[in-house]
Amino acid sequence: MHGGLLLATLASTTTAFYFSYASEPPGLYRLIDSLLFSIPALLILGSHEMGHYLMARAHGVETSLPYFIPAPFAFGTLGAVIRLKGRVPSRNALLDIGAGGPLAGLAIALPLLVVGVMLSRPLQSASPHFPPSLSLLSLAADVGHLARHWLDGTTPKEVLGSATYFGDNLLTYGISWAVWGRLPPGVDLEAHPVFIAAWFGMLVTMLNLIPVGQLDGGHVMRAYLGPKADLWGPRVAGALLILALLFSASWLVWFFLVTKVVGFGHPPPLDDEAPLSRGRKIISVVAWVFSFLCFMPVPVDILTLG
């Protein structure tokens, strides 16, 4: 089953990239570009889940191998998961299991990001603006403009085209600046497939490190704060609504998942009294630092041309 799901996800991510994101003309080169996305992306996802798996086994917690999840939309996958089959013995173990996945995934994603930036090329591009076009504010304004044109009997301004904008974070900004220097206004990098794979890996890391419930970030927060971690759930949900309003409506999906699916609670480890070791406290800070560095308020946007 695990191998079949992996092959199915390789096929779905390759197909999704081929038809939605590849810039080469249809044919062999577009297929190669698609594989240059899907193989590194699955390597990052697999490393992430194996980080969880190995840490769980190290602490004697029975767990499954990774289940990759193919999808017929977006980037062709909903990620991968493992299933813990036993209780976590301690807060130290909870921290190791929770942080092990994101840090293992980033150990693969960051070198790939450097390679991807080096393989990308600068080109003329429309500049992102605030609020982004996919924020709730912009979408509401667009509905208002269309209603006004309908009432006035006028035709909306013609748009010459559009381009997909992959949101930046501090890591993509920093590495792009180190490789290409400061790009002039109206110039951006045409993202190479390896760049997009690394970006996708950081997106997955960012979302998993949301500090709530049984997400990876929730594991880290619960290990660090103990039962007080549950109090952060409503605050995180409120922050997601603000992000949806000002930056991207896609945050509404995560607001729904956090409030209705994941939930704010977290089961305690068997030993909830023993404090975290000093080394685990350092690891939790490292995880939060990378959560900040990977954070993209605008994961994806559509830039209009003309």
C-alpha cells in the first residue's frame, strides 16, 4: 500500500505540474521539468515523514510507514502522513517526534532551494501589490467592481494575461539576494522546477508548524508549554482569519481545518510532569525560528498583466 501510494503521488504531482505550472512546450522537455519538480518534492515530503517515523521508533512508539496522499488538483498531493499506534511516553519524546519531521524535511529543502535559485533566471514580471488579488479584501472589491459594471452596462477593463506568483519568505528572499543580488523593480525570478519543489517543501513545513492541536507545531508547543498550549488555539484561529482577510483567502481552509478537524486540544504524553531537557528546549526554539523563516503570508497569488 505504501509503495502504491508513493507511485500514485509521483504520477499525480508530475501530471499536475505538467499541465498547470511547466513553462516548456508540451513534450519531452515539459515532462523532464515536471519530474524535476515531483521527485524533489516527494523527497522532501518523504524525509519529513521519516523524521517523525525514526524519532517515534527511537522512543519505542509503534508507528506506520508514511502514507503519501495523491490529489487531482493544486500540486497533485495533499502531503504525507504517518499513524502513531501508541501513546507518546514523555514531553521529550513528543518534542523529538513533532520537530523531527519539519527539521528533516528542511535539511533536504534548503540545499534544493539554493540549487533551484541558481537554476532560475531573472525576467520582466508584474509586481505584487497590497492587498494581494486573492485576499478577501481584493476579492470583495472585484465583486463590487463587476456589480458596478453590470449596473452601468459597461465592460470591465481587458486583462492581457496573468501569471502565478509563488509567495516569498525570508529564506527565498535571502538566498535569491545572495545568488542574484538586488533585482531591479519589475524583475523577478522565473522559478525553476527545483525552486518550486523546495518552495513547496517550505510551504508544507510552514503549515505543519502552525502551533495548534496535533499538527507538528502543536506537538512542539504542547511539549514546551504543557497543558497551557491548548490556550493558543483560539489565538491561532483568529490570526488565520486576519491572514485570510489581508493576504490570501486560502487561509480560510486552514481556519476550517484548525477549528473543525484538528481542534485545539492535544492528548498528554504518558509522563506529563517531567520537564523538557535543555537540549529539547533549544530544538523547540530552532523549530520556531524556521517556522518564522518559512512563513509566507501570501502562499500563491495571481498577478495580472496589462
